[in-house]
Amino acid sequence: MPTTDDNVLGTFLRDRRTKLDPAVLGFSLTRRRTPGLRREEVALRANVSATWYTWLEQGRGGAPSADVLDRIGRALMLTQVEREHLFLLALGRPPEVRYQAAEGVTPRLQRVLDSLEFSLGLVKTSTWDIVAWNRAAAAVFIDYASLAPGERNILRLLFCNPGVRAKMPNWESDARFAVAAFRLEAARAGASETSQALVDDLCRSSPRFAAMWLDNDVSTYGEGVKKIEHPIAGPLAFDYSAFAVDGRPDLGLVIYTPATPADAERVRSLVKPETSVAARTSVKLKRGAKDWDMVADSGNAKTRGRVHAAAQRKVQRGRRG
């Protein structure tokens, strides 16, 4: 039968230390009756007193400080998820965010993007560098692969790339929203200091960004509608939603779904233009065949020949078109 553990923090700490190998960490294996590290060995690695750590495991000590929990987490070689769980048990809150520069995405996440054939998918960092995208995003927004890595930043593209700006009929409101959302996301991820160089550079190169940044607005990315004026496909509308990437607080996923079937068809024409040409040719082939069938039974060989030749010319024009 399940039992209630009144000392969940102590249970978690004991469980973690019993899973460590003393030999790997430089401790002797002699005279050990239980697996893992002893309490005094954890205390030594965490630079706390053995008595205090024993009380903590027994649930007799007071609430530890965040600094002590960090040291205990390192002593027990906790993962990021385990460290977060430790803080939640001990202090009732997650640890402060430690910003880490993104190292790209996993192949699995890239396959998720690639599976969105006609929906646009982007993965961005806390400083809004774009580190992954799919074919639809490159076809509608910009060919990210053709850009230097330093240029694949949403704010740089918004404020410093005339081609991107020309595609945005609501550029002013979109840009203002982006600045506000960026400010909040960078602060949440603990990346405010890291992103300061980007902010300073944009303030120098774009007076509009500098003015919007001074407004100190904040906003969540959330979800909404984005409109694009594409030079080939024409006006496009998308419903977008932003998602967190579990286990990667440095990354965010944004998916743009065509708002209507007409928008989806326009995206299809950009992603797979050869499909659209083939479809048009197929229609013309069917029309040519129908013209031939109409006179197939007329008994007039000359008429059938003329219709057949006309149908073939239509097919050839369709293939060239």
C-alpha cells in the first residue's frame, strides 16, 4: 500500500546519493554497508558541515539557502531537471534561470519542423537568434540558409533587412510587439546582459528600434495573426502559436499555420511549385482528352485528326507553361 512521506526532501537527497559511485568520486570502498556516498562525503563535496547535512536529510534543519542548494546539487551531480526538483522541494520555487547559449536543435526537433509541410516552423533562442526552420518558413519569410549566422536574428531582420520589412503590411505594430516580447523573454531566460550587445547595436543602426526600446513595453509572444505580402504568392495570413521546448529553456518554437485554405494553397505553390505546374498540366491533358472523345465516334477521320492535333498542341503549351 502507498505510504505518505512527510520528508520528501530527505528522501530525494538519500535516493540521489545512493546512486553515486564513491570510487569514481575518489572515496574509498572499504567498510561500506550501503551503496552510494555517505552523508559526510556529500557534506564534504558541498562544503557544508556533516551535522547540518544530516539534519537536512532528517528534516530537522531549517530551509537552506539557494547557494547551499546549488552546492548540494553539484555535490550530488544532479541534472538540470533534478536541480529544479530539489529547489521546488526545499524552497517551493524553481532556481533562478541560468542563461546558456543555444547549441542548435536535436535531429528529432528538426524532424518535427520538417513534418510541417505547409505550416511555417521556426526555433529561436532567448536572444531571438533563429537556429532551426523548415522549408515553408524559408519559402515565405526568407532563405535563412543564405544568411550568415549572425544575421539570422528576428530583430535584425525586422529592423535592418528592407526585404523582410517590405513583406510586412503591418510592420509598425508587428515590430513594436516584437520588441516588447523580446524584452520579456530575454529577462525570463536570464539573458538580459547577454542580449545587451544586440540591443546596443540595433539602437545605433535603427532609430525606430531605439525609440521602441525606450518605451519599456513588455508582452508575451503567445498567439495571434501574422500577415505577409509575398512578392510572388501575394497576401498571406497565418495563425501563429509559440511553444516552449521541454528541457531546453533557451529555445522557443513558433508555428505559423495558414489561416484559410486559400492561404494554404499559396504556401503550397511556394514550397512545391513543380506540383502546381503538374496539376495545371494534368487539367489540360484531361481537357484535351475530352475534346478527342467528343468526336471519336463521328466517323470523320479528318475531323478526328484535326481535334487530335489541337489537343496535342494544348498539352504541349501546358507543359511549357
